[in-house]
Amino acid sequence: MKTFALVAAAALTLTCGAAPASATTTILFVGNSFTYGEPAGASAPTVQGYQPGTVTDLNRTNVGGVPALFKQFTVALGLDYEVSLETVGGTGLDYHYTQKLGLLNRPWDKVVLQSYSTLDASNPGNSDRLVAYSNLLATAFHDQNPDVDVYLTATWSRADLTYRTRSPWLGKPIDAMEKDVEAGYRRAATSSAYIDDDVITVGAAWTQAMTDGLADANPYDGITPGQINLWAPEGYHASTYGYYLSALMQFGAVTGKDPRLLGADEAAAASFNFTREQTTALQAVAARTLGLDVAAVPEPTSWGLMLVGFGVVGAGLRSRRRSVVFAAA
């Protein structure tokens, strides 16, 4: 049956000309400074200022942020995405639902939601508000487009709340906050029929980078030579490395493409002055966290040769609403 379909499609192409281009996919990112790329004291170049002209900022604050990185990745791999964002610093999804729904309530193809870093600003670690308002937003998006894919992005452990500031995570291992945040997002995902089961686990990717020895786990005791710092100077927001890893995770989860296909010379990473080895190492961490078959991950210096020398194979990720096939290098 599959062979017949392929032959029929080929015949149709020969008789009617080339197949029409696929339609543009619209995607909306909703979040706060973790999405718009607050540099928090870091010097330029910044993710917040990255290519704002390539995305539509619904609040007209002229930021690029993680959505602009996502857009750059889609362009690099020939994907047709129209990217929009609605972000306000220091807010959760409750704010976006109560104050910004008029801007958001459109028929999007895909939506990525990110809430407050501690789940609830007034009650850190409590996911009740996240559950309630992610459900309300997902329902609103579904009412506009029943085929919309809604994703939740679970963010990273804050170094300031782990090592310096009174919080539920002070004095605990650096991955403790990330695990609690992810659990809250998973609870929210399972509470709604309109939210994708596979939470985008950005925080877990940060932990993986530390476990692999790529990133330093404590920015307050000095950065180990040869390692990167995923946090901004105040240990709260992300550095360009941290936001880049976040964007890789969201790109892979939403598009189904293996982040390693972007390669060592990926344009955004080059603009932030990453080394080729750092770029491929971050891409490999994202691929591993996304669940790709990376039983034997090549050293970063080997990726260029690997991408040239090998063809494309498939690797699937389970999803409640659909099967996502990753094209792995």
C-alpha cells in the first residue's frame, strides 16, 4: 500500500508539476524573562537582543529571545515557521490568561507555555496555579483550533535558590528544584486533554549538561576550567549557553528534528562566540535529553565528520497526541 502511494504521488508530480510547498506553521511562545532571554547583567551579545526582526512580539517590546533562536534553527533546516511571542517578566501563566488573552486568542498551530520559575511566586513549589491556568489557556487555544499542539516547558534549577537564598531548595542538590518544577509541569500536562504529554524538560537538559561535565554545577565557587556556566551572573536567569540549550530542547520537541543536525557551525551559536566544540556538545546534550538513540555519543570534535559521513535515520518519541519522528544524524 505504501509503495502504491509513493508511485501514485510520483506520477501526479510528473503530470501536474512539482508538489505545492507545505503551509507555514504558526507557533506562539508564552512566558516571561526565561523565554525572552533576560541577560541579567551579562555583556552583549545577548539572547534578548537576538534577531528581533525575525519574530513577531505581540507586546511590541522588540525582543528576539528563545523564540528567535527557534526561528533561526527552523530556517537552517528549511522548515517554514512563523514565530510569535508574548512575554512579560516575572509573571506566570495566570497573568497571561487574565491580562493578555485578547492578544493570544487566535488559531495557532502550536503553542509553547512557560510559567513562573518556582511554579508559584507566592508559594514556591506549589503547582496548583500552573495546573489551573495552563488548562484554561489550552482550552482557549483548542477552541480556536481543535488541532493545536500545546506544549509545556519545564525550566531549570536556580543557583541562587540552591546555594544562597532561602527557598525550599536551599542546601539541596542542584537538580532538586528542576525535578520539582518538572513534576509540576507533568501534573499540569496530564490534567488537560489539550496539552501534550511530553513536557519539554529544559531543566533536565541543564542537569544532563552538568552530569556530562560540560557545565559547572555551582557558579558561586568559580567555573571549572573547560566548563561553561549555564546561568547569568546573578545565578537566576540563563547565560547565552543556557538559553541556547533551552531553545535546542524546544526546537527538537516541537519540530521532531534532531538538534545535532544544526551542526558545529550553527549561526546563532557562532554569533554568541561559542566554540564549535561547545556548540556540538550542547546539541548532543539536547539530543540525549530528548530521548534520542545516543548510546555512543561522539566527542564534540567528531561531529563534523559524523554529519558528513552518515545518512539520516529515524528515531521516534512517544506522544499522546501524535508520534514525533526525529531525524538523527
